[in-house]
Amino acid sequence: MNQRTGVSRRNLLKMGAAGGLGVWVAPLFSPAYAALFESKMLTPIAFNNADGSVKFRVDGTAKVTGDKVFAFDIRSRDMPHWPQTQSHALLLRATFADRAFTGIDISALGDDLKPDRVVTAEDLARDKIAFPAFYGDDMLLPTGKTPAYLGHAVALLIYNDFVRFRYAKTKLRSLDNNNVVKGGPVTGPLEREPWSGFRYIRVGGRTAYEDDSFSTLKDTVLFPSFKKRQANWPEALMGGKVGEQGMAHAKAIADELDKPGEDLLVINREYFSQSIDTAALEPDNANCWYDPDKQELHMVVPTQGPVEVVESMTQMLAKAAFPVKNLFLHPCYTVGYGSKDHYNFPYYGAMAAFYSPGKPVRLANDRFEQFQTSLKRHSIRMQYRMAVEKKSGMIRSFKGDFQLDGGGRMNFTPSVTLVAATSAQSIYYLPKSDFTAVGLATRAVDCGSARGYGTLQSMGATEMLVDEVAEKLGLDPVEFRLRNVLKSGMKNSQGAIPGGAIRADEVMLKLQKHPLWTNRAKRKTEYEAANPGKRYGVGFGCTQKDFGTGAESCFVKLEITPEGRVVMRHSGAEMGTGMQTSQAVVVSRWFGRAADEIETSVTEWSDLPMVTSGDPYLSSQADQDKAVVNPAWTPNYCSPSSASNSAFYFSHGTRETARVIFEHGLWPAAMSIWGAGIGGGQAAPHVVRIDDARWVNGSLTCAGMEPLTLARLARRAHELGVVTGAIGHTFNRWQWAEADFEVEGQNHRRPLDGLSVRYGDNAPEAKRKTGATAGGYHFITRKKLFYPPIQRNNAGVTYYAAIATIAEVSIDRATGKVDLMNHQSVLECGNQIVKQLVSGQIQGGIAMGIGHALHEFLPQYEDGPGNGTWNFNRYLLPRAADVAVWTQGAEVLPALSDTDPPKGMGEVVMISIVPAIVNAVAHATGHRFTELPITAEKIRGVLQ
């Protein structure tokens, strides 16, 4: 047993009480799981002290060699403490949404394939099993009700053996689903009010740097009322209430667009961005076991947010007729990119377990089911109107109206709706803007937090529009962009000043000089002459994507053992981005080496007992002011892995927690060594400041002092009894929460809102134990606390990363096929933590963007994936031949200095390639497409 981390089979994870429910969380890939089940799956980081690089990612070897780190691969026999016999389940789903559900008929299965248990909505109603509130009603649809959406689950079939399950599933696949899931006479789909609506209005000052006349940050976001699915906004009245004032400004913008003067060019365009599948490598799945004797529920699930699963399961179990005293959650690695963020599958898995008591039940989508049920990217129809001064080429005003298809369950549609609107300005400064967005409730498959989160759709359309504006003005497209680019200190369309330097102009200037761009006219002439029957085009796109949600938080625990090993626990989940590897590397700034051991997806933090209440987005300032009286309160307990939050937000928590140990542990240990001996030792003749401390080749030195290894410093820190462990909690509302913390008599202002520390093994017993938690940690009461005001929610975003992309295409006039011959990108993302991970994100993201521009498409209703007939035989993902794999290139701008934080870039890298391709097709064909994807059929239609 490790005395410092408390890892053992017995006390592996301390129980967290949640409404009387005991909760244990042990990720299958973690060191904690290895201690419990004697199964090690991860590879320690091979860290190069000389240059800070790593040879491979922590989970890389396990994944390529087939170790079971994905939940999809786990069976009951892989869980040593579970029953070894595995049951299986499947869901029956309605493929209609225009009539009442009247029941199921599975007689075609016969007696041999009859399920061992059939579960219906009537069972759930009797046993009080229901979705957590976030996921809406009708976990299984009751008879007599019209499905809210295509693919609505109506019944669960459970089999106690795999062979019968497999044959039954194959048999059901061969049947007409309408003969299995019965419906009554056609009555039409449900008509429901929209899920959400927002309006962001801004009228700037005389210059881009002066105070606004009106903005959402200074004044308010506008929210409509809905009647008969139509948004009703306040009356336009300049002297009225704040919302009425905003509408008066919106009316003035509309009037200018309706009746522009001779000095203005006004362009009106409608754009459409399609629904796509998230196409996750791992289909949705859950393997769950309910032990009625011990009243325990065990779950193996993939998730981007283990805390969310625990909290939501607690809600679900609190009302259920099945008693549960203890919940054991085993979150696994996954490949999420939004598909495993607040998705409903874990709760279906738990439901299945309750109706097969004592027997583990695996519920897992095949690819048909995954298409039918997994979270989709929102399709958006956009009406854009832009006014530009003809002489200067400067944008005067921009109005956008967005209509999102939110599908049958609300999920994150409100959030995606507002993000689509707030991101429409992309890289440009807009003196006046009015963005209105409504998220509709429809019968389509659920839409959620797919990668891009509304910005792919809105910013892509903006880039298509500005390219056309530049053409009409007779300006070089890049030159037009540079004239209007948002610069540091200017305000976004919500009236907030983005954080730090805005470098969109730099990525454009870099790419503007690329031969693909400078020689595009000549290359077009030469290529088309040499290739009769083909058209050639080059297109440009530049976008900047926010990262974060406006309520980001995380926990980080770091400990230095007497031997100099670095042990980390982190609340973030690994979903394929390499977060676990990068967080291990982040600590090298303060420890001179990467973490030796890192556990992610940690949910139990009793050694830093933070609590939360309310909603960080909707709470009032009065509620926050009242809550902060509790020194352990925070607006948000823990964020899932989403919104490109690991590089910036998670790393901040890791970095600041490591800093505490350095300042209060390793630095005192170093000074005790350098200052030892007569007259103050080797330090006395020099000026030795903590600010000048540097790690060189894994050893700490400062002002010419003897280099000290981490092992030597750790040993001395434990001998001195100074800080050798710390747990930090962070919160960010487009600005970091801060507080004063006093440790060892020293008071420091830190960008943390929670802190606990642990003292070295040789600290006096009174110091170590008095007031300590069971884990030996001391909760430090914060002082002079600052939380960003609630009004800062209206900022929408303040953190951006930018990318510019050039795409080179050729088009076959006969077939209409687009050949993407080359694409080059320039990204700015601050200091890279692990360059290989950044490279992988660029390549993968761009491939996804290529798919969105040219290949991927899902019909939304009866002929779409909700009918259960879609798979990769019908849905076209880009292959290697489609992504210019051998000619593509990408460059990352150097950071401004070594103090630049890393930026979240996992989403922005997929966006600019979309308009770059669309604009390249326009250059090739002379036709500007406004609906995606651009298929060969559409191109043939304009070339003939």
C-alpha cells in the first residue's frame, strides 16, 4: 500500500455521500484500478528533461495493443468482483413520430428467441424509474403517446445468453420495424415550442476601443417569449426598459440594411449547414450490474463527465423503487468529441440492470443503432445581412438570424443556440451587430455538444459571405479580411474585450504569402490548360474559436513522495485528446519532470470538500453573494472534458496546484540545502530569488546555485515537514476566480477558489494531524475572495484561438467530383504542451471539416437516421484519399513568450477548412454554394 496516496484494495476510494448514497469511482485505466484489480494498463511517461518532450502518450501502448481501456470491450468476466455470466439487452425504437404508439409485437421471434425479460414504460412508471431531469420525459414511451422524435425507445428486451440475443437481434433487423413497434392512425408530429431563443445586440462607440452605446455585456441578453413556435421580442423603444432599448438599436440596424445609402454595399444570403453524425469510434454502451442483496449498482460506462453521471444517477436512484445503498462507477477511456457529454445511454444501462437483478447486463449499440440514437450536430439555417462601406471596405453592420433544429430532446440545444449566435462575428470587428437565434424542438434525432458546437456552422457561413463581399468590392479576399480583423483590445459582438493578444491577423499574414495563394491565378490557368475537363480553384478561410463554457472548474491533486515521484489525480476525463499525457507534462514547469503517475476522471475530493449550489449561468448576483459566505462554496463543482477545455482550463488547475508545492515545499527545501553551513552556505554570496529559479536537465538551480534533483528536494521537503501535497480547485467565468490563501505563515493571492495542503512525512504530529482530513490534508480557508460577477456571463466568450487555411481543389466537369489536392493551415494556440498531440488534433480536426464540407450528410426526418437503416454504407466519411494526406501541411505560430498559456484548439482546427473548400469551389466553378455539403450532384447542376 502507498501511504501517501492511500491506494489499496480496502481504502482505494473513500466513500462520497450523495443523498445517503455511497459512491465509489474507479476508472478502469487508472493506477487506482490497477491497485484494486492487479491489472496495469498504462505506460509511464518517457519524459525528456532536456527539451520537455515525451516519447508517447500514456494510453498509447494500451490502445494499439488492444488492452481493454474502452467500456465497449468490457464484459462481466473482465471485472474480477462481478458475476462471470453476462446478459445482454437491446432497445426497440419507434421509426415513426406522426402517430400514437400502440404497443409492440415480437411474436415473430417465436419461443426460441423470446426474451427473458421485456421492460416497458408501464414497468418504469410502476417502479419509479425515470431519466434525470436534464434528459426529459419518457425514458420508454408509454402506449397511447406520440413519439417525441424518430428513434424514441419503447421497450427493452433482455437475454441471459449471448447466442439467443444475437439471433434475436438479427431477426428483428430483418423485419419491418413498423410490424414490431406498432402505431395508430397518422395524426401528425408533436408541435412543441422551441427549446430556446437569444438575441445579442451591440452598437459600438465612435471607435472600436470606446464604450458601447449598447451591448449584452454592459446591458443585457434579450430572451423572447414563444407563441405558436414564433419568437416574440420586446417592443422597440429607445427610452424604455433595457430590452426595449436593445430592440430600438436592432430596428435602427435593420432600417439601415433595408435602405442603405449609396456608400454601402448590402448583401443578403441564406446559408444551410447540415446535420451530421458524430461518428465516434466507440458506439454508446453500458455494462451494469445490480446486486439486490447488497443493494449495490455497478456501472462500466464511457463518459466525458464522470461527475455528471454520478450526480444524475443520484437523482435517478433517489426516486426508484429499487433500493441502492452504494453506486460503483467505472468510467473508461472514450473517444467523445461531444458524443459522450451529457448523453443518455448510462441511464438506459442502469435501467437494464434493475430488470435483470443479480446478472450483469450489457447494452451496446451496433452501428445501425448508433446512427439511429447518438447525439448529432445541429443543422442550422442562417439568414445573413451585411453592410460594407464601398470606399473603405470596412464592415458597418451585420445581422444574422439562426434557426437550429434541436431534435426531440432539449439536451444542449439552448447552449449551442447562443454559441452559434455569439460566434458569428468570427475574426471580425463589427461596429454594429444583431444576432438572433432560436433552437427548435422537432422530431429529429437528439442533437448535442458535437465538435464545433454551433460555431462550425455560423463562422463557416460568415467566411463564405466575406469572401463574396470581397469579390464584389474587387478586393483581395485576404486583404478585405485584414481590414476588418478584430485586433487586441477591440470588443466582440457581446461587448467584451477578449483576453490577451488576438492573433488572427498574424495567421492570415503568414498564409497570405504562401505560393498556393500568391500564384493562384497563374496555377489556375496552367492547370486547366494541362487538364482539359477539369476546373481548378484555391480558397481561403480564417476563423477564431472560443474555448470553454463560461463556468469551467476542475480539481487537481499533486503529491511528491520522499523518493521524488510525482503522483497526480485529476477530475478531467480522457476522451482521446491526450489530456492525461499533457497534464502529466504540465507539472514539469514546477517539478522539472512529468508526473510519474496520473489518474483521471476522479470524482471523490473529500480532502478538498468543496460544495456547490444553484446554476452558474442562471443564478443571480444576490444568490452568489449569499453563497460565498461558505468558504467551501464554488459556483461549479467540476467540468466534464468538453469545449476544448483541457489545454487551458485543466492545465491552469494543474499548474497552480503544482506552484503551491513548489513555493511552500520544494523552494524551502532548496534554500535549506543552499543555505546550509557557516555564514549562510553557498547562497550567502549571491542574490537568490524564487523568481529566478530554473529547472535545467531535471535539476533545480538559481543564480548559480548547485543543481538539485527532484529526488533530493523531495527528501529534504519531507524531512522539513513542509508542503509536499496540494489539492487545488479552480473556477472560470471568462475570468479566473481568485482568493488569498495563507500557508505556513505566508499569504499569497492565487487564481484558485479552493486549496488544501499536506505536510511532509516528518512534520510534527500536531502539524500533520490537527484539523486534517482523513487523507492528511488541511483545508485552507480563503480570504478576500473574488468571483467574476454574474454579469460576466453576458460576455459570451473571451478566450480565442485562431487558424487560417488555404484549400486547393480540382473539379471534374463530367462527374462533379471534388479532388482536394492540397491544404495548408497556420494555427496559433499559445505554448504547446505536447507538440505531437497538437499535430494530431490538427490532422484529425481538418479531416472532420473536410467531411462536413464535401461528404457527410444526414436527412433529418423520416428518411434520416431515426428510421434505423443508416450505417457507413450510406454515410460517407472522408478517407485518406480525400484529405490530401501526403501534401497537406500545418504550421503553429510561436508563442509570444514562454509565459503564454496553452490555448484550447481542439475545435477551431476543424472549422476554417470548411469555408476554404467552399471558397475554392467558387473559384473553380464561378458559383457560390450556400448549402452543405457540396456534393458532386450539386456541382454538376451548375457546370452543365
